[in-house]
Amino acid sequence: MPHRRKTGGKRPRHPGQGRLSYFDPEFKTVAVKIVAGEFYATGEAVAITTLLGSCVSVCLYDLELGVGGMNHFMLPELVQGGSATPCSGACDDSSGNCARYGACAMRRLLEQLELLGANRRRLAAKIFGAGRVMESSTDIGGNNAAFAVDYLKKQGIPIIASDLGECCPRKVIFFPKTGRALVKRMRALHAGRH
């Protein structure tokens, strides 16, 4: 990935794999920004950033190989007709919406890391988000966090660090080559606003 100073940024080639890259002057590196339904995996010395409310981002990395990635999902599973449907390996992600759901977001991130040579037995995870940023009878963030923790447990991937829950949005900056992650908690939003 070229190191460019551009205000507009560079668009990715594949949907779901990071929307925008830019030069981050604070960290003096190229940063790739992802939003809900996107993921990004690389072995390059870049940063991956996102903003989270009730959504969750899982950062996975293989420190021995120096590759890692991050996803950003909105809900654990696709809800159709009032019932939750797991996102299977055959889900239609041509619209770019599949990775908005945890099961697909995790599967796709793992596939990308394996294509880069990562070994699942060496992966470690850091998970962030799941804030209760809106007044609602359903704790969407809590459901997202529970899904992520359970998924990683079933895959045998240890969770090294997490910052989940409470009533605050977060900005996450992840350095996939080293596994370092920084979290900035933002001021809690007013009830009912997202």
C-alpha cells in the first residue's frame, strides 16, 4: 500500500475490505478506515480504524507472522421474518451486506487472514464496542459482545484484551502487524440518539 498524503483517500478494490485509506499524521502511517459491514486484513505496517457504538469489532492477529485484521459488525445474525438466521458459508455477500452480521464478518476475516498465511492456532483476539448508546428494550451491543466471545471460544482463539459495554461510543485504532490496539472512549450520546 503506497504511503500517500491525500485528503480524499484511496478506495479499495473489493467491497467489504476497507473503505478509505489516508495518512494519519499522529501515528505517521497509512490508516485504513472501516465501517459497519467491512473488514480489512493485511501484513503491512498500517493502522486500521473504526468508530463503534453498539457494533463490535474483533481484531485478530498472528504475531509470529505479523499479519492481522479487523472487522466491524452490527448484529450477530441476519434477521429474516422475525427470526434470526445464521449467516452460512453460502450467504450472498454480493451486495456487500453479509459482513454486517457477526457470523459472516468473522468467517470472512478468518478467510482473509488464512490467505495471508496466518495460522488459526496462533491467532489472538482483541474485541471492542458493544456500547449501549441508544435507549432500547433490546441490548444490541450486549448481544453482539456475547456472540463475539462465544464465537472466539468455539474457534479456540484466546481473547487477549477487550473493552465492551457501558454507554459510550469508541474509536479503535489497531496495528495488525504488532497486535497493538488503542481505544478512545467518546462522550456518551444522549438517550435515543445514535
